[in-house]
Amino acid sequence: MRSHRKQSSSPLFIFLLFLFLIPFSFSTPKLQPVKPKPYKKRNQPVSAILVFGDSTVDPGNNNYIETIFRCNFPPYGLDFKNNIPTGRFCNGRLVTDFIGSYIGVKENVPPYLDPNLGIEELMSGVSFASAGSGFDPLTPTIGNVIDLPTQLENFREYKRKLEAKMGKQQMEKHIGDAVFCVSAGTNDFIINYLMIPIRRKTFTIEAYQQFVIYNLKQFIQGLWQEGAKKITVAGLPPIGCLPVAITLFSDEALTNRRCIDRFSTVAINYNLYLQKELSLMQMSLAHLGSKIFYFDVYNPVYEIIHDHQKFGFEEVSSGCCGSGYLEASILCNPESYVCPNTSAYVFFDSVHPSEKTYFLLFKSLRPMIDSFLGSV
């Protein structure tokens, strides 16, 4: 694994830190974690779940590196088992936790960098993801987090550990029977392209979309070369609806917190490009027994936001933590105000969905998972 140099924070982040570092305390009632229905028996066996990407699927790898992009403190984990703040950017479980439970490999996907993981825990699946990462090589340098090539290096190390336990042939079969989940891209567009001007000076938005997808394809190719056969890739959510995006980029951030349609259109177009490229990759590798599936995140999250009352939500444009406008990571901390009912909020902080939202997203993906794995 590559070493991580401690880097200085961006001026914008430091400004926001001092501006919003006077939070309020508030006690919150417990919310019972939602759980999926029992998983179905499947034609294809699943040996493990292996996860790569950013904070949407990082269960705590950033706890073990030098970065400010971490959340191993309350109120994160408010509704997780035993109220533990694991490093998940959520009040509870992530989509990949629900998927791991549904396919029958484990209830919660742990971070690979946790030094306490035994070989049996490693075998059934881990996440290599790092909050703040992205497909653009510049993105992870902003927060000094784990880039995708290093996540792939860590996966190679993981394979060596399994090989030492079960032998090369059995290890390769184990990897071939595993489900791979890849989820990243939001940081590339929100933080890297829209907030920081470096990439905007070099790329049009269309060119940048293609650049991100090029790097994504290189990563997927790397997974395939390492033996991955079942790969799912999540698209972008409606990024114009993230509370932090509304706060930073809307002309009416305080008076009319509507989604910023031009940003969400960027996500729509990116997702269309991505689906096309994944289909081409699938066609070229299908004869080798590979499956590459696109997971639609945009439409379920858009429906939740724009038809929120149908799903029992009351607040869609601000997070549960603090003001809900800008707080995330260390700005959402033990002294922060926390909403009295996390299940009434689509977002837990200004960037990341609540556990209830993640569960609803999982439910929307469940038919695709069944198709992907071949349930009976």
C-alpha cells in the first residue's frame, strides 16, 4: 500500500471549517436500523463482496490514514449497531452493507485496512473504498485519501493473503465467485471540477466526463485482469440536489433550496456515457464469462427527493446534522445539533444520504441484483 503524505487543507475547506465550527448539541432518540428481507437462493454462488470507491461505500478505511476526510465520531453511526461511529458517512448502514446481507455473505462490509480483521472476515468480503476519492487522479490528492490505483494494489495484497490460506487455484475461484461493487465519481464533479478551477481550465464539461469515464474503464479493466467476473458500477446521483451543492452554487440558497438542474444534467449525461461504455465492455468480455452491470442511482434518488412524502420524508434539501447546509466530516461532530428523527431526512449530512435513503436505494437495485446473480 502506498504511503500517504499529510497535505494541507484547501483554503475553501478551512474557511468553511471556521465559519461553521460553532455547532449546537442535541440528544436524539434511537432509530432501529432497517433490514432487508432474507436473501434468495441463487443459481450462481457468491463467495464474497468486494467494494471500491468513495465515501458512499467506505465503511472506515479513512480511519487508518492521515486525512481530514473521516467520520469515526458521533453523530455518525447514530443508528448503526450499538451506535458505533465506524467511519461510515451515514447514521447507519450503507447500500453495500444491505447488498452483502441480501446475497448472504455478511451483514456489514468492514474496511480492508482494519488491522483486526481475521482471514475468515477477509474471505467473505471487505471494502477498499476511501471517502474523498474519485476516478480523476487529482481528486484523491485534495483530501490525501486512497486513490483507485492504490485500492487496486490493496486488492492484490488481499489476494495474496487469501492465496496463503487456500492456495492459488481455490483463491482464483473465490475471486471469480465474488461480487465487485464500484461507486465513485461525485467528488470528481462536485469538488474537483465545480469547486476547484484547475480542471475547468483544461476540460469542457463534456471532455471531463469522458476523461473520468476513461479512468473508470482503466480501473474496471484492472479488476478484470485480477480475476473479477461479476462487476457492478454505480452511476452518479442527481448531484444538483445535494444540500452542499445547493448551498454553494444556488442563487437562492437560503430562500428557495431547489435542486440545481444544470448540475443534475451533468450527472444524467455522464450516466448515459457510462452505460454505453459499460455495455461495450460487457460485449467484449461476455464470452469470457464476465458480467459488468450498471447500477442506476440517479432515478431512485431523484424519485425519493421529488416524491419524498410518498416515502415518509419531511426534509430533502438539508442534512440532519447541524444546519444541514454545509456540515460533513469534522464539521458534523459530537457537538453538532442532530435532527430528532433521522428517518425524516433524505440526507444525514450535507453530502451523504441517511440509512433510510440507502435502504430504499438498495430496494430499487434488488431486481437488478437478482438478474445479475441469477436467483431461483
